[in-house]
Amino acid sequence: MKAKAFTDFLEKKKKSPRTISNYTGFVRQFEAFLRKHKMGKKIDVTVKKDLKDFENWADRRNLKTNQYLWGIKEYFDYLGKSNLRLEIDAMLGRRYLSRFKLKDFFGVKPTHINQLKKAGITTAEDMLYAGVTKQKRVGISRHTGIPLEDVETLVKLSDQARIGGHKKVRARLYHDAGFDTIDKMAACDAAALRSALVSFIQKTGFSGIPPTPGEARHTVEMARYLKRLVEY
């Protein structure tokens, strides 16, 4: 690891000394993993499978895997390896999805949450995989009594929640402003996307704030990168 250059990179991003210390430690641990379990592989030739193997290794040892992945992601950002940075973002999105409760999405009806809970669907991950096809969404609607349109909305919110920051209010903002699928976000220019969200908030009085330019760029970048899961 190029520790000094990485530290300088993090300082420019205004990371705290403690965060910098933690992140450099996480990267060193990843390097140690590569040396021991990947036949001495160097970090600058990491491939996606190495990241997945490290995730599994860290989980088995009850390490703070998410924190490790954040630090390693920053290192690949420093190296300019956008494919690996995006892959870690996708991994983190998947990990957070399993913990995010449907009831925490803005504007969701409590009665629907209770009906879904009886069907064993409580998290965004549950909702996403239970409703990946039109047929499955129709089945959920019939089984729970929730209107199909509302089931569709919950699946769309859960799908976009794979993008970092798209939880609670922000997911609803994108959805209600018309950017309700990953494909629609991916088709946008980041500046135009943000402008449309700003305009939507101003016109409707939506209770939320628009993304920053950097957040909008991240949304478009991730939307273009993520594997498509839902059939619309």
C-alpha cells in the first residue's frame, strides 16, 4: 500500500485522523488476506472475486466487514479503479438492504407493513426478491390484499435502495419525481437529474432535500453499474 499518498488523498477528502488511521489499517488487512489466501497477490491487481472472498472471510471472523469495505473502497478510489470501487458500493448496498426495514421508507402505509409482515416480508431485501417478476408481485397482492400498485411501489423503492443513500425519504423522492426505476436513473445526466429533483421539490413542497451534485453523480454511476434484478 502507498500509505503516504493514500493518507494525502484522504486528507484532501477531509477525512478525520481517526478515519484515516482506520482505513489504512483496513487496507493493510486486505493486503494480508491477499498474501495469505490469494497466493501473494498484490492489491493493485485485485479482481471482483477477491473482494467477495474477502467479504466472506471477514464475515466468518465477525470482523466489522462494512467498515473494512469502506476503507478498501477508498483505496481503490485513490488508485482510480472505478470498477472495483463500484463493486464495493454494490456489495455494501446489498448488505445494508438486508437490514433496512420496509416500515422506514417514507410514505408507506402501516397497514401494508403489517400485512407483509404476516407474509414474512419485513426488509427491503425480502421485498425485492419476493417481487422480482410481475407474476410474483401479483401473487403478493393477492395473498396480502395490498393493491398491486402499492406492491409495485415497494419493490421499486427496495430496488433503488441498493444505491447508497437511497433509503427512507430519498428513495421516495426519486420515486415520486418519476425516477422510479434503476433504468430511468441510469438514462439521466447527473446535472439534469438533480435539476429535475430540485424542481419537483419546489413545485410540490415535498418534505425532503435534493441530492448534492456529487450524490446525483453517484446515483447515475451506480444505476448504470448495478445488475438488473427486477422485471418490469
